[in-house]
Amino acid sequence: MASSIANGGGGHSALRFYLTKTAQFVLVLATTLLGLVAVTFFIGRIVPVDPVLAIVGDRAPPQVYARVREELGLDLPLIQQFWVYLKKAVTGDFGNSVLTTNPVMTDIANTFPATFELATLGTLIGSIIGIPLGVLAAVKRGSLIDQVVRFIGLAGYSIPIFWLGLMGLLLFYAKLGWVAGPGRIDVTYSYLYTPVTGIVLIDTAMQGQWDAFWDAVSHIILPACLLGYFSLAYISRMTRSFMLNELAQEYVIAARVKGLSEMRVIWRHALRNAAVPLVTVIALSYANLLEGSVLTETVFAWPGLGQYITNSLQNADMNAVLGGTLVIGAAFVLLNLVSDLLYRLLDPRTR
Amino acid sequence: MKRLPKFLLSAAMIATMATSFNAVQAATPPDTLVHAWQIDDIISLDPAEIFEFSSSEIAGNTYERLINYDVKDVSKIYGEVAESWTVSDDGKTYTFKIRQNKKFASGNPLTAEDVVFSLQRAVILDKSPAFILGQFGFDKNNVKDKIKQTGPYELTIEVDKPYAPTFVLYCLTSTVASVVDKKLVTQNEKDGDLGYNWLKTHYAGSGPFTIRDWKANEVVVLERNPNFEKKAPLARVIYRHIKETATQRLLLEKGDVDIARNLNPEEIAAVSKNPDIKVDSAPKGTVWYLGLNQKNPNLAKPEVRKALKYLVDYAAIADTIMKSKGEVHQAFLPRGYLGAINDTPYKLDVAKAKELLAQAGLKDGFSVTMDTTSRPETTGIAQAIQSTFAQAGVKLELIPGDNKQTLTKYRARQHDIYIGEWGSDYQDPNSNADTFAANDDNSDNAKSKPLAWRNSWDPGPLTAKTRAAVMERDAEKRAQMYKELQQAVLDDGPFVVFLQKIEVAAERKNVDGFVMGPSFDTNSVAQAKKN
């Protein structure tokens, strides 16, 4: 992406830039998705799991087995199966999940908001805390603060999220009772609001169900902090190294010589420049969380995309896996675009 | 989402309840029972298709069948929708009288027409469990003549051969024979699908509870059926899908769920020390076994099959890895089934095993693989078996795999040894005899593929004996035949049965009356309440 920006640099008009950008985006999106579908499709057909089993179970008589196999189109040659899938997918029909019996896109519309809600909150927490920590560590390089931040980062990388999640539940939910337990909302509140966006926090707030809203907050806070911690570990480390790089630049010395306050030098000048690569880092970490953190979702009984895709994969429910992969692929491409656009806002040289 | 408007009524009720709770209160409403359970196996709510554990339990609590059996004494069969029944002298015609004044949850009256429709429908749809009815000679072409309404409250079922009546009756207690609301289902029929596409996600029954909502991999909500004669004490029952067992335990101890269904042995031991929690259990009609593929030349030797039966530490597995979740059992019929052998002749005996291996010309042992699903329990048992096998020089290599992956390989008989569970399809001994002791065609392209086939075993005369046992109308003689079949498989068969499964539920102390039967569709919340 960075190279395309460099090519587009110079004196082009903003309109032209956005037009090329849009065309590029559509092209990238289409090829990425096509590639993804093809790879996932063929890998899925090689996996030594019989997808018919997920539907008919282990006991079905042979004629039932054969009929379902035919219904799934598995008796056709592989290439033909792929063609049939593509033809349908282009018209927006991604097939039904065999496990849930719903159209795949309905399932994803049900599970993605849960993941989206958690990932967004996690990334926000990670950035809001991670960036200042990283800056602090860079400025006070070698000090105790730097060591502490390094330790936090290291721990975030190396402690299994599964274990940390369970410990968090044990402490804050079971022992202290500060937060609510696994799940998105208590049974008592779960039918008090109508799902519109699928994002519980927004739905409950828009419908004025404040009790339900606060209950949802008390459910999401722990897993969001947990994911926040993991993105914080990454973001703070990267912020530190970008900042160290900037602080060694001549313009920083110049600013200091000019007599600007240290605060201004660090937060307005150095961080502003470090922000450009940082955007990519945050976008990547966000995209990672959007895939759905399977382990976090499992520990917290969070009905998100990660659990959905994993479960589908284990049952060779290929329509569901393909649909999920497409959505994640699209999210990646979209986030890439957003970070490209942010580059342009943050770095005048790319305009 | 479509079903939500229906919910607004009950939501109003819950809303009034909710205000009496503060936000941090961790307790479920007093008229609601909340289970934490792994319910991602549900693929359909249509009783003609239901064949999975959790959906069977849901069907058992929401639908009624013609007849059912007493969970405390399975030999007692009683009428559920049926008031009485008779068997003709030639043993081929069963006549059922239906109770009058019964109503479905929809308000429609339940008559013989509904029963006939339901049974015909299950045969015509021909989903996985349809063979339970199909084995009496029904198919989509003849079922309308064989299962007939003979009066507003009377019907006859004509089977193709004079089977043992218990065999026919037990099969009619299965989920697949549930009675569905003909009028309601027909209203939702599309393109001659007999309402299948609708009923997959909806409800049309007459049981103590109705199914209000199913969100795949998330939740199933049951609500009391106001038309049911013996009203359920609970207003609703909620099954929450909680995959992680440690999470189930936390929710239970905190009181956010009332029953945890999948705790592992350590977690059961831990929660049983909690004064607010009690542990209940029931033996299930499921056995754990090793399948020895006879395509492997070593495993095909009778001495080796026998030696391996002496190389499993039955007691240690039941007392440690599977503590409270299994008891030692070695015959293919689970305890509680007609004719089941409850003796356990084998125990770990390395010297005897070595002797047998030497007789087979394998004095120094041999190497063999075992396909193992990566579930913690299976892995634990497999490792225990690996270590006892090693004591006699049998080098067992474990091949871990995902459940469906291992099963795919097993079904194609490409394994050496397979470790797994087998649950009976219905309450009659034929269910297990048919798979462990009979194999009509051992060729690769056989039409029917029972467990004996999967392990490439030709049981010889046992096949004919299994077929004869199902026709024996004298219960005592019939039981004796199954005893002989089990004994033959115990002595020489390629199956090392080692445990009978026990289902365990950890419940909050105030939960009362959740009954666990021998099969999942006899796990009942109909009379459960909270004190």
C-alpha cells in the first residue's frame, strides 16, 4: 500500500486521488476475495472431514447419506462445485450453514456484531492506554517506567489469553463480583430489547433500556479489557520504537532549540510524525481482533464470529467457513483502505 | 428475530421481574431454570430429524410420543398419548387407542389423525433416525397403507414380520415417533416438504414445554405449555450454550446458571465440596469401547484380541480419569437393557496378556496406532491404555484428531484401533446387537455398515442369531439369546468395551426434580422446580 501512495504523490488533485483510490480499492477487494474463496474452497475440500457427517450424523442409513451428499452437490467434480458456488455467491447467495440451518449471511449478521463490539472496545482501550505508555517509555528511555512498560508488553505477548481470561473471571467475577459473568447480557434482560444493529450496547441505549445497557456493560468490560491488554502490549511496544526514531530526528532538536516546551515537542511534533506508521499498527491489531478471538470468545461464552468459524471448520461446514472468510477478507481490505486515507490526512507529503 | 414479537408478551412479565433485581444480583429468576450446556450439536428441531444429544432432550420435554418407558424401570412401558394398545395374534398388527381431550400447545385437538400423520411423515421424510421406524418394513410407498387411522381416536400399525413386541414398542418410544400437530405443520408446508423447512426451526407439539426460541450456538428457550394437563411448575427453561467447562463451573458457583451439564471429573470433585451445590448422575445407554480393525493382521489374531482385553486397567480408568462419569462395563449391552451382562470378567493382567501374545507368535509385542479424538477425556483414557499396553510390549501410537476427522477415517475403516463411545439408538437390545454382533456383508461396498463392518469383522453365526433374537416373542428366551451374543463378543469379538457412561449434572441446591433417564430424551424438566 505504501508504494501506491508514493506513486500517487506529487501535485495530483484530491479528486483524482480519490477516484484512483476507489478504483484501486474495488480491484483489490475483488481479487483478494476471489483468491480467498478459491484457496479456502479447495483447502476445505481436501480436509479429511466428511461434511455429510455433520448433517446426517454417524447413524444414518446409506441411502440417507447418499441423498444428502447429492443435495450438497458433493458428487460433482471439484471444479464444477467451485463454479456452482461462485455463480451463487455473485448473486449474494452464500448457501446455508448445515449446522445452524440458517443462510450463512444471516449467521454472520448475528455473530459479527458481537465480535465487532468486543474488538472495537478492545482496540479503543488498547490505543488509549497503549499510545501514552509507549510515548512515556520512549521519552524516559531506560528508566523504571520504560522497564515497567516493557514488562507489560512482554507479559501481554507471552501469557496465554485463555489462562488470563479464566483468571480474570475467577478474580473479578467469582471472587470480587465487580463484573458480570460470561455471556453478553443476563437472561433477565435478554428479551427486553429488540436487536436492531446486533450491537447490544447500542441497541439497549437507543431503546432507552438503561438497566439492560449497564448489564451489558458489566458483561463486556472484562473481555474487552483483556483484548485491550493484548493490543496494548503490541501498540505500546510499537509506539515506543516509532517515538525513539522520531525523537532522534533533527526537527526535534530544532524544535527544542527554538525553545518549545518539552510537552509540545513530544506530543505535538514527535508523536504527530510517529502517528503515521502507528495507524497501520492499530489497523492491523484491530483487524486481528475482528477475526474473532476464538479463545476469548470460548472462555467468555461470547457468541462471536471466531467461535462460529472454528465450529464450522471442525464440522467441515464449508459454506459457513467460506462466508466467514469472505467477511474477514473484506474487513481487512477495508481497514487497509481506511489506514491509507488516514495516512493522507496525517502526512502532508503524501498529498 | 422473526420470533421476537411473540416474545414481547413474556418480556413485559420479565420486565416487572427485572426491576426487583439489582444489576449485580447473580441469581436466575425463581420460575426459570437455566442450564449451562454444550448445545452446538443441535442441527434441527424437527422430531423427524432430531438425533443429537441436546436436541433429543429438548424434544423429550416439548413433544409427546404414543408410548414411553419408565426411567426407573425401563421394562415398564406406559401410554403417553396412547391410552391402551393391543397386539394381534399373528404379532403383526398393533392397535392403539388415543387419549381423548388432549390438546396441542397451539390449541388444536390431538387425535389419531395427528399420530398417523407424524409417523407417516417421519418415514416419508427419511431423515437420519427414520430407520428406527423403517426397520419394520415401512417406506414412503407403503407407509400410508401400513400406518392407518381406524377411528377418530384409534390407529393401527402393521409391521412386516412378527417381531418381539418389546422391540416394536421400544422403537415407538424414540424421539422420531413424536406426535406433531398436523394442522399447524400442514399450514406451514411448502412445495410438499411436509412442513420440514418450517419445523426445523419451529415448534408444533403437545409436551410440558414449548420451544420459544433457538439461536444456534447460543441459546434455546422453552416456555411452559399452558395446554398440558400436568402443568410444569417452571415458567421457562433456558439452555445456554457454554462451550468451556471451567466457565460452566464459574457460572454455577456464582448462581448465574442453575445446572452445569459438562463438568469434567476434577470440576465435579471441586463443586461437590460447595455447600450450595449438589451432584446428580444417571447411567446412560452408552458404552466406551476400542474397535480393533481386523484388516490389521496382528489384530485379526484371536489371541491378540483377547490379550488386549487383559491390557486395559478398567478399574483405574473408572476411578481416576473417568471418576463419576463412567463405571466399569464390558458387555456391549449397557446395564438396564434386556439381557445385559453386568459381570466384568476382564481385568488388567499383564502376565496373561504376554502369554496370549506369545501364543500368537508376538512374544516381543508389536506396534499399532489408535485414532483418538482430542477431547480431554478421550485423550486421558487413550494415554492410560497406551501405558498398560506397553507393559506387554505393545507399542501404541496415538493419532490425535478432531472428532469428525477421526470418525471419517473410522467409517472408511482405515484405522488400526479406534477409541470412542457408542450410544444406543433406541431402548431395545437389538440396537446394539445389530451393530456389535451382526454384519450381513463384510465387503468394502456393503450397503449396511454396522460397527462390526467398520472393524472388518465377520461375526459368522452371530449375525443370524441377532436376526433371530429380534423375532423371539418370549421375553425370557429373548434375554437369553442376547446374553449368548454378548458372551460371544466378550470372548472373541474385536471390541474392548470398558466403561458405561454416566451423565453428571451439578445443580444448585434449590433445584428439585430434574430427572435424568437412560437416554437424553428421557432427561426431564417437566416437574422440575426451584425452592
